[in-house]
Amino acid sequence: MTMNDIATTNQAPKFPPSLSGGKGGSIPAIPSPKTNHFSGAAILRALLLVIFLQLYSLTTYAGYRVTIDLQNTRQNRVAVKVESPELQQNYAIYRIPVSQEANNGGAKLEELAAYDQNGKHLKYELIDNSAIMIYEVNRYVRLEYYVTGKETNGGNKATLSHIQPDNQFFLLNRNGFFGYFEGYETEPVTLFIHKPKELFGATNLQRQDNSTDTLDIFTKPPQSLLHENLIMYARPDTFSFRASGTAFTIAVYSETGAHKARDLYYILKPVVQSVSRFWATGNGNSHATADTAGMALPVKQYAFLFYFTKNDRSAALNMNDYGGLMCSATSSFYALPEINYSPNLYRLLQRMAAHELTHLFLPNLLHTNLSERPLGNEKLQTRHLWLYEGATEYIALLTLLRGGLLEEDDFWEEISKKAAAAEQYPAMSMTEVSSNLNRKSKYRAWFPNFYYRGALAALLFDVQLAEASENRFNLRLLLKELMNLPQGNIYPDETLPDTITAHSNPQAGQFIRQYIDGKEKLSYTKLLSAIGMNYYPEMTEPFATFGQFWLFPNYKAKAMQFVHIGKEPFGLREGDLLAALNDNPVTIGNFDQYKHLIYRPNIDQPLQVTIRRPRMGQSFTFSATPYVTPKTTQHAIRQNKQATGKALQRKAWVLYERVGE
């Protein structure tokens, strides 16, 4: 959000009557009696009523009162009113947080006006890109302005909100709609949202009992905690489930109706369980398999919010440089193009969800004094985004691998893609970029590389830890140690590398100096050879495929279904249901166990496919040999067929936390 976008005008937004009134809301007028003769009891009752209403208005909703009007939007603008808690100074600084990340987009403010508790206009001026100085303050301030959605900006994840022009979808992020008064960050907030009757607000915030079908009332102390809860308004499509000790809600807005919350449940629940198992597994001879019991996640509630749009130029899609657009401790928001289900979509959703759920642990359970800044306006920036984003991305892939949601070949393919992507960025210190992200555009442009070089560095660091400890220590165990230190889990930002070194080995400190603080090229060949893998800058090899088709679950038919069929050797038809592969019955539940046979076939190895054709009520069995074509891969990583037993044991430890294999 750019404060230069604020139009300094005396014309405040025209709120509907239900939104008007001073601090604490309007006190209902007492009807005038027909006679001027009052009894003492009547006067006393009237005085008590006035006192009660005043106390109610001042204490029931203590702190901030924020009103957002989604009913009367026009020109892609939403009216907002912010009423302050009681202020002690004769001036006030109102801050609207801006991003800690790459871009400066998001919503902008227009027609801002400031008033005192009696409705008198107050003078104000902009003092920087995220603050307004208000003068002649007498206890309370009321601000009124419009938030305008911008469909063309590059976006700022921290301030991300979305106002759809047809008023059928709103994403409310506190940073994008209202701020706070400096010195009053911990005051509670009462949020009044006037909404169209047909829209439902999906959120983890608790609705008050006096909410109606056109008014949602939320209370959440304090401001910083409100930042952890997004609200997505759309026509209701939600699905709830419990897993790993947490109540989950999936909310979906799909413009064409192609995607339903219940369908996404089958994609997301296995990810939740995999994340839970990943952090629960121990060291030693632990086998992190699909049957391993998980641990309770560190939140009681969590919301997945999905926005599928057919508008390729949507501002939300423009911001989707990686994964979830917005993540907090209790929710994550994802914007995706309105495409049909496919294995690619499954993989994308699962990768995104695994990354965002990993943030429940990193940095939420392990952070420094500079990363623990939920209001987001401070100038200082943590230097450890290689850990908070890079290691998170690596751990997300490792989580899917251990949970059986990602094949090992696919894992290495993702690593290869990251190596190719990282090569497109100039050599820079990740510590330097992280520390200066908000200061220069060259650092902001480099930010996506934390998901590439940062993840690669985390993998190689994991290998280094395994090698130095002879398969007794790794990155997951290191992070769990740091999360459970007696002195707590908040570290001085500048000393975290020393703490990591002290809890691992001296070589770990050298690794950080070379590849995290420094900008040396990552040593793929040396470190990957330690786990029996070969690295090739470029490699051409034969590639086997059964052609063009997708398989996705048809829950009504209780089978995997072939769709989008192109060139293929079996003689498939659109809508055929998969019954068996090589005489092994295949269901939705066990498809992951057999999918490599059809997606990653061996050269010259025929496959027998049995299908059901529902319209004809018949079953057919086809047999075919895969096509073979040459394929060139940049930064290819392949198993060394002459790898030593020691290297293979180290690989089993790094990838699966298994020993003695």
C-alpha cells in the first residue's frame, strides 16, 4: 500500500446510517413524553438508561471499532471507518502496515478524512509511506476513507486484499483495509462488516451472537492477532474436517463452479497428515512412513481459502509468484486459474499447502526478534529468509516425499527445476538480500530466489549435517532442538547462525558463511555425491511415456478417470475408468501406489491397462509399450549406480530418516 495514493480531501465516505455515529456508536434517543411532568422514578430510570447506554457503548466494544461496508461498494471501492481507542496524546500517528516482501502493491486509500469525537474535522499530513500524523487530538479519533481495489498492480502479499468488481468476492486482510494507532498496537478490535445477504465470510474469527445475515461482528484482541486471520467473502462453499488435533475449514470461490470444497478435502487431508507425521517422527531407527502416528499441530483452527478465477489478468493471479498468496498462523489464501482437475493441479495444491502448513513450525515456533513482527511496518528486516522460506520449501517437499505424496524421482525433478531457476539470478548473499529487502529494488527482484537457492541450500545443509553426524543428526532434528530450548524460541536475529552452529557442528558455520552469508556457487557435485547422487549441468537421455492423458478421481464412480486424452497407445476414450494396472486392482485410495507404472514407465516395458467404459457397461484390457523420445534436462540429478553402501545409507537418512538400510 502506498500512502502517496491517499487523496487528502475533506470529503469523507458517505456511510449508510447504520455505519454513522461517533466513538462507541450512536446512543438511541429517548422518546419524548407527552407531558412535561416527570416523576422522580421516571427521571431516575431515564438517567440510568442513558448511563447504561453510555457504558455499553464505551465498554462492550473497548479498543478499536472498525466498520467495513461491503453492501454499498461502487467503482471497486469499499468504505472503511476506524474509531480509535482512547488516546493519551494531543496527536496521533496512524500506521497502515506495508509489505516486508517484494512489491509495493495492494489496496490504496482515497478520500480520507479525520474527525474528533464531536465530528470536528482534524488536520493531518503524511509523514512517510505508511503513516499519517493527526493533530489536535482530544481523546478519540475517527477516520473514514475508501479502500480501492487495483486490478493491475504487481501486488504485496502482506497487504493483499481483493475486491472483485462484480461484488461477488472479497478478500479482507487487516493490513489492506485498516491499520493501528502507534502505541496502541495491543488494543482489542471489534470488527463490523456489513455484507450482502448471499455472501458468507469464511474465517477463523469468532462471530458474535448479535451478528445477522447482513452484518458480521467479530472481536479479536489484540491487533496483532487479528493479522493472523483472513476473511474471504463469497457464496458459501465450505467443508470442515478434523485432523492432527486441528479443526480445518476449506472455503472455495470458483467462478465457473468447477471446483468444490469437498473435492479439495481429498487433496488436502493427506498433506495435513504428512506434515503432522514429519514433525512427530524421532531419530534413530524411526521409519517415517504413511503409517507413522502424527503429532498435534500447534493451532486449534486453520482455514484454507481458495480463489479460482477465469480472469487471467486478475491482480490476485499476478501476485502468485509462488504458492499461497497469503499465509498466517491460522489460515492461508490461494489464487489459481480456473482449470479442470489434473495431476498437475493436485501436485500444485499439495505443494502449496505443504509449504504453508510448514510455516506453522517455521517460523511460527522458531523465529528471531526481527521476524516476530506481525504488524509489518518496521524498517528492520530479518536476515534469515533462507531459513523461513528456503528451508520451509525444502521441508515441504521432504514432507510430501515421506508421506508418499511425492515419488523420489519427482522430488529430484523439483530440485533440478530449482537449480535451473536459481541460475537465472545474479550471485548475491542471501543474508544481504534478506536484510535489505525493503530498501532497494534489486533486492526485491531477487526475493523469489529464496524458494530456489534457499531450498537448495537447505537440502545441501541437511546433507552436511548427516555427513558430519554419521547419520545421527539432520535439519529436522536441529530445528526441533531450537524450537524446544528452555529459554524460549525467540532468538536475537544476529546470533541465530551462531546458535545453529553451536547445536550442530563447526562445519555448519562454515557452510553458512560460504553459501548463506556468502554468495559462492552451491557445491552440488560434492555434497550430492555424499548421498550417492550424480549432478549433471546438462543431460540428454531417453524418456519413456504413454502419451497424453490425465487421471483424476471420480468420487461418484469411486474410480480414477481418464480425461483430456491426446496421443496414446491404448485406445482410451474420454471418461474411461481405470480398473487395474498389470492385473492389480486400482482405486482412488491406492492409486498413489501404482501411478508410477503409468506416469513413469520403464523403457521397453509393456503395461497392461484394464478400464471400465460406463456408458457401454463393458470392461476392456489393453496392452502397450511406451513411446521413447530424447529428453534434455538442465541440472539433472540421477542415482549413481556405483554408489557405496555408506552413501546410500546417508541418502536414506536424509530423505527418509532411516538408518541401517
